[in-house]
Amino acid sequence: MNSSLNAARRARDLGEARESVADLLVVGLGATGAGVALDAASRGLSVVAIDAHDLAFGTSRWSSKLIHGGLRYLAKGQVGVAWESAVERDALMCRTAPHLVRAQPYLMPLTPEVSAAQATVTMTGYRLGDVLRAAAGTPRRTLPGPSRVDASRAVELVPALREAGLRGGLVSFDGRVVDDARLVVAIARTAAAHGARIVTRCRALELSGSGVQARDELTGETFTLRARKVVNAAGVWAGGLSPAVRVRPSRGTHLVLREGALGPLRAGMHVPIPGETARFVLVLPQADGRVLVGLTDEPLDGPVPDVPEAPEADVVFLLDVLGSVLRTPLVPADVAGAYAGLRPLLDGGGRTADLSRRHAVLTGPDGVVTIVGGKLTTYRRMARDAVDAAFPEAPPSRTERLLLVGGPVGGAVGGAAAGVPRRLSERYGSEAAAVHRLGEGRPDEGLPLGVTVAELEWGVRHEGALDTADLLDRRTRIGLVPEDRATALPIAERVIRDVCGG
């Protein structure tokens, strides 16, 4: 079946969903919800998946873009969680999404504030993580092992480092997704290719064991969607739909640095947070040239907002910790943008920073299955467990080896095809040539990040984008920097008009 998502398919899928009884109805289209839809559809179940907003509207687009092996969990003795992360990282890097997930080096600078004992403990953790890598089957050529480097090499990797007292650094590797929102789009489209009905702008108002009271957010019409089973994958909003589930959101803030703020970076960084064990501020170079700095871990009190804000205190905290290892500390003017995501942690008391990242599958008295907790890396395992709970009699999950849309045929990831910009290949995989052809012969309109008008059109025609926010904030991520968003908005508006005829 065709994997393309667009306004016409949404209308058709919603109409069919209202007239039938699905095997499974999924609420939420972040990574986990889209993963549940894919897992169930690939097992032969009929699936309807809805979201009040857009694909990857919530937590899934606000991550650090890490596909990680669980170093922090090892430090806390949570070997099972770390092992699960290593196994799922291997699946993403080697089988399901090698076009979207790649290795990224990180340097932990050994400054005077890092004791010899702390350096030894950290390197031990890196080496244990490398043991998990090997046990999970990830080849070293895909994910190199850790090493210690001298001060001159550390400065080569991160020229902005303060050299006074620098004893060198510890280098480790982990997985990085080119764009978390694009990963969700690929999962949802793969689910659609297996027959799942993917319906955005459809809000769940009330859940029951036999369906959902829903509202079409485009028309305001309310109706019932019927299903044999319902999975609540609404993330931080899950408790509002299943009140017995106690979710304790934790805010994670990231900064988006202005171009050149840290100079050339050949590696990311792990900067230890003073007074914390195995917690770091991360410097995360992105494929698009931006640099992210994150992240905080603070409890959120009160109502859960649709789009959380990054408070000034978080910005100051991140700049202060990062500045402790730099020759010239950064100032707020070096920050081009900031964003905050909310982790959907299962309430267990104590600090949110100490709550387990293990996911939980909970079945309510009404039969509704809720999946909470976890992290982006383990979305596939979470989805599998949720479908197993809803349909214990179903065939086994197939997603561990199921290539996502855009993945390389034959399993080998090559460079860009002849004449196709490498940037497109890194974001669209095997579809990059089609995106490129869509824009051939057109003038460069100067969109930020090197984004082309063809990418915006592709987002509307094939990736389910219904408005400018979908295009700028989730399909391309131009919107992470307000000035860039303002520049691109008129062009995105024109694309929506031209493609949709409105």
C-alpha cells in the first residue's frame, strides 16, 4: 500500500474509520503511538491511529535527538534498562532506520573540576557501554569504542575549550537521529504502508474499552470511533484520558546556539554537572549545522501545556555549566532559540531526575491499555509490549527488522546519489532523489538551513503536513529559531495554497 500521507488520504481514512470497527485504535502519534500503529498493522491487525494535532507534535520532537545505549542507566545500576536501550539502538542503526540514525562522537573534557577518580568512573561506564554494544551485536565500524585523548587532540575536537589545566578528554560514541520528528514521520508512513489509517487533527475526548469519542479539529464535528481494543499512547497527556494513570512530567530544556557560537566542532560534548552523578550537559552538533545544548530535568507542576516554554532559569543553568569548560563563556545573545520537552514519567515519588526511564504498560478496568515512560530510543520495544498486552493472541512482532520508509534497499547505507545533495540523502534516504526531482529547475528561494521549496511540497504531498506549522515546526525544523521561521513563513503559506488549492 502507498505510504503517502496527505489531506485527501486523511479525509478518506477518517471516513472509513467512522464506518468500521478497527481491531485497534491508537491515541497519540508521537514515536510510541506511531510505533504501536506500525507494530499492530504489520501483524495484520486493522488499525486507526489519531492525534489531536500533528505527527510528533509533543515530546517526540523536543528530544536531544539521541539514540543512546543507556550510559546513565548503567551508572544507576539499571542494567536491564541500559541493555534494552543498546538492543533498540542496534535495531535502529543497523536494520530499521540506518538512513536516519548514525554514530556521533562526544568528548568529555578533563578539566581541573573533573577528578582523576571521576574520570576513571566515567571511562569505566563508557567501557561497560561498549560491552553492551558488542553484546547487542552492533559492529564497531558502526559504533566505535571509547578512548582517552591528550589535551591537544581534545582541543582539535572542540577548539572552544579552555586549555588552562586541561588534561585531555574521554571520547565516546553513541547514536544520533538526524531529526526526531522525521523519525516519527517515517514510522507513521510505514504504518500507513501496512494499511494503518493515520488521522491527525482528530482529538480523543473520552476513551472506553470499545472505542473513543472524538472530535475532528478541522470541522468541529464529534463522533464515535469503534475498536476491539484501545491503546492510550498520549504521552504526558495520558493521565487526562486515563485518570487512574499517574504521569509526572519532567521538563527538559535545550538551547539552539547561533551559528559559529562554539566555532567548528568535530565532536559533541559531555560536560559534567557539578554535584551530580552521571549527569551531563550535552553539546549536540546537528546535521543541519545548528548546535543544541541540553538538557534540564525539572518537574512540571500544574496543567500540561500543548507547547511547553523554556524558562529563563533553564537557559542560565545550561550556559553556566557549558561555560565552565570554555575559553570564552557564552552569553544569552549567543542563543538563537530554545525549546522544552516533557518526559512522560510514571510517578514514583522523589526527584524527576531520579525516576526510572523504564516504560510501563498498564491495562485499566475498562480494558484500555496505556503505555507511558520510556524514551525515544526504545519506542519500538514500547510499542511491541503495548500490542502484546492488547492482543496476546496476535502473531509475533515483526518490527525489529522492518525497514522504515526511506531506508536503503538491501540494507547498505551509501552516500548521496549522483546529483542529489547529501543533505537530502541524510534526511530522506532512498526518497531523496524524488524530492530532488520535484525541485529541479526551480530557483533557490533562500530558505534557512538549505531547505528547498521542494521539501515543503513533499511534506504536503507525502508526509501529512496540513498547514505551515506542520511544515516549519515538524517536517523541516526551521521553526526552532524564531527569525528563521519568520523568513520562511510566506514561502510555506504559498506552498500550502499551491498544493492544497486553498
